[in-house]
Amino acid sequence: MNEFDWIDRYLRPLAKSPGADRLRNDVGVLRPAGSSLIATLDTLVEGVHFLNTDPLSSVAQKLLRVNISDILCKGGVPRDALLSIAMPKSFTESDFASLCEGLKTDLDAWTIALIGGDTVRTPGPLTLSLTLTGVCLTESVIQRSGAIVGDTVYVTGVIGRGGLGLSDAQSGKEGDHVDHYRIPELPPAAIAGLIAAFATASIDVSDGLISDSGHIAGESGVSIQLDLSNVPFAEQVPDTESALMLATAGDDYQTLFTAAAEDEHRLLATAATLGVSVTAIGTVGEGHGVKLTFNGEDVALPTRTGYRH
Amino acid sequence: MNEFDWIDRYLRPLAKSPGADRLRNDVGVLRPAGSSLIATLDTLVEGVHFLNTDPLSSVAQKLLRVNISDILCKGGVPRDALLSIAMPKSFTESDFASLCEGLKTDLDAWTIALIGGDTVRTPGPLTLSLTLTGVCLTESVIQRSGAIVGDTVYVTGVIGRGGLGLSDAQSGKEGDHVDHYRIPELPPAAIAGLIAAFATASIDVSDGLISDSGHIAGESGVSIQLDLSNVPFAEQVPDTESALMLATAGDDYQTLFTAAAEDEHRLLATAATLGVSVTAIGTVGEGHGVKLTFNGEDVALPTRTGYRH
């Protein structure tokens, strides 16, 4: 069986929407949307963004989730996907089947339609690119640049699992953090509604909490003051060093956002109703850059504020 | 200067649409469309889809054009793009600048908005993926599956330049065919209007004329009879072998389509008005598969009907 049969057997059954036309057309048809359509594209390279020991079904889920994270953090609902698979020579049918199994799990879970893509051979490592569209719940998309002096800074879920998981995976351990490193746990889909209703600026935490806070500060022309004592870290942080380690590790795929201070009560009540875990971790001020405190003390910004892939 | 500065310097200036937000957001915003939005994704790998001696500006143009070809052949107008660049370790700033130069040329020529993407490092070869959206000029997209018994088969431009160009390029020659291999010459944008007005089924000729005719025949549940004597080949074909060579070579990026026989006069007149070169090369019949004649004689279908990447 050659790789074109693999597509028939494993990939085509995943492309069920009318716009996918069972992947038989040259293009996929995007489902019509009442409001703004957005799109994101992320690429994962074996040995760079995932380990060659990671199960391929989990790699497929990670690929989908890093893209879903981008859509959710903008107040959008994931919609249609196009997938590129560049397969190394050693790639087998069972590898392809495993990849498609992970894909199916999360396409189904998030009701995303796979509408097209490309499958090629490469002399290099397995390289996966996914384009994901989303429908904004607001008329215009939430930017990184909308934070206003006086806003409160919030983050969903917990911070540091990606970094802890990577180091555990590299040393051959298993456990919750490794699970999150392989298949990132995202905020629930309802985060999109919360962002659409309240956020002035937003980003997903992929480079690291401090680095991504810096992106909002930079694009918004403001400073962001984070109180590391309030950050919901994935494990106990006995000292500044351990707090900084987790705040710079990346691969969290939680949503970091700013919202008007006077909305805090209503925002937290809505989050609780929606079942979204949200914590206030800082404030937006004049100036520029990120400023840190821990247990009431100022903390110098580390040289490396995040992990860039 | 590191690769993030490269993005600032070379890539960001290409992302001028409001939806791109100068590539500062996590997502790009697709421009609203009055009718069906379609999308395609193609990946080019160094050493597989282009030669490592090809100029990088031409590789970028090829990447855009193989995707534009998919949109045009469906009766669509290209619109928004997302680009993934997986750069090998040896990739320099001047390589990046050259890639962006080719990109700019064709983004401008086709008024395509670059709205997002991803830039990563790879231990493997340069790997480029482009997602391109398009707006259909018809209410629903033209499929491969719409050919009807009695239809006429047409092709735009000339056939065989991609194959001739590849073999010339591999033996170090230069010339028109090599130029087309590196930067495929596409039918004019007006082909989208012609397809929208007349086509019952369509595909772009990327695998090879015979192979792609077979895709239409297979998806439509019909047979396609091609008269190779009528095919506008890129060079004189003295015998069946040379005709078959050019009809199976691929990388032509012309549009192959079927239309009702009674529309032939009106179709050719419209094509002439639009400045689109179109030739009738066959007919749609009962049965299945592709049947060939050359100078009035039946020709056996070659074992290899096209070139699959």
C-alpha cells in the first residue's frame, strides 16, 4: 500500500464536511461565517517542537491544540483546518494511522472540519503545518495592542506545566506534566466568550508568561506589572528562582488577557459560571516593559524571558 | 541580527492589509467575501519540489503560484495568504531577504494579502507551506466531479514546459522552459471568470495532463478521450513517445476543464476577449478512465500517467 492509499484509508474519513468534498477537490470550501473570520498557521518540526519519542497521535493533538489556543485567545471559535504533512522516508503506514487517530480525536472534540491540505515526502524530519480558521465572537478581533493603563491582567489555568513537562519528558519520566507537554490542556472553549465579552488585549502563553506579557505591553505601548505571588503556578514555588523558571518556560497554551479593572467582579463571576479558571495576576501601567514582584519585593527581569521555538 | 529581526525587516513590510495587523497578532483576519471562500495549502521541500540551486526569490514565486493555480482553476480569485517557513541552520539573512523579494513580487502582482504564518528552524531542508484563500466567482465551487457525457475538454496555455524545464535545469541549462519550471507561468487571472461562466469540472495540471484528466474522469464517473494531436505542446512532437512524455510530465499549472459542447463557440469567443489562450483537446464519454489518440490512431495509456511529488 502506498502513501496515496494511506490518505484514502486514514485521512479522507476525517474530512466529513461538505466543504472538504472528501479531500477530492483542489481547494477546501470555508464554512460561511456571520462575523469576522480569522486564521492561524503553526508548524511543528520533529526534534524542535516535539521529541521523536513522542507518540504520533499526541503530536497531531499538539499540532491542533497550539492552533486552537491561538483562535481561543482571540475570542474565536475554531472552524476549518488545512493540514500539511511532510513525511520522512522512514514514515510508515502505522505512523500515518497514529497521526490520523490523534487528529480525529481533537477534530471531533472541537468540531473542526478538515477541508484540505498537502502530503509530501521530505529528506528531513517530520514537519507538520496546520492552518486553522476561527469565527470571532466579537465584530473585530481582539488584538495584542488594546491594553489600557489601569486594566487588570488575567491568566487562565495554571502556568509552568509545559516547561516542567518538557524537562520530565527529556529525562524519560511520565506524569501529568509530560501529558500536558505532549497534549497541551487548553482552557475550555467558553474562554472565547469571556475574551469576547471582556478583554481589551489578549495572547496565548506559548513563549512564556513574562515574554508574552511583554508582547502585550510592547504592542499596547504600556507597562505590565505582574505579581508572581498571585500566579497560579503548576507547582509550589519556594523562591523567586523557581517562580521565574516557570514564568519563562513556555508551552502553557493558556490565555493571558487584560480587561478594565471595574469589570473584575462581573468578569470573575462570568468565568465561574462558564467553568473557566481565571486568576488576576497584575495590572497595566504607564511606561513600557514588564515589571515583576514576588512576595511584595521587586524582582529583576530575567535575561531570558521566554522560550522561542 | 537574529531571525526575529529578519521578520521585522523583510516579512512585516509585505503584510500591509489591516487583517495582517503587521503580523503582530496571533491570528490573521480574512477579508470578508460576498460569496464562497475557498482555501488551498501546498508545501514545497528543497530537493523534492525545487532544486537547491534555484534562486530563493523564484522558489517563493513558485510557492505562491502553485497555490494561485489551485484557486484560479476553481473559478476563484486569490485573496489572503498564511506562510510557514522552516529554515535550515545554514539559512542566512540574505536567503531570507531573497525569499521575501520573490514573495513581494507575486503578492503585489496578484493583490494577495499576507495575513500571518509561522517561522521555525529545522534540522532538515528548507520547507515552505503556503495557505491561500480565494473568493469564488460562482455561488458554489467548481468540482472535479462535474464533467458530463458529451462535454468538451479544454486546456489553457501550453503543456510540457514544466517537464522540459526540470530536465533542462537538472542538466544546468537556462532558457524559457527553465524559467517556467522555476516560476510557473500561470493563465491570466481572467481564467477564473471563464471557469465560473462555463466549466462543469476543472483541475490544474500539476501531476501531468493525462493524470489530471484521469482525476476528472474518476471523480465524475465518466471517461475522457484526449486527442494528443490537438494538445498545444510546448515543443513540436514528432511522434507518440514525445507527445506522451510531455503529457505526463507535470508542473504545467495550466487549467484543464470541461464544458458543455453547445457552449464551445461562446466559450472560445469569451476566452479570446479575455485574452485567455484555450484549446479544445478532447471529449467526455461514457465509461471510465482516459483514452488517447494521436494523428487518428489509438494510443495505449502509459503506465506512468503523471508525476506525483
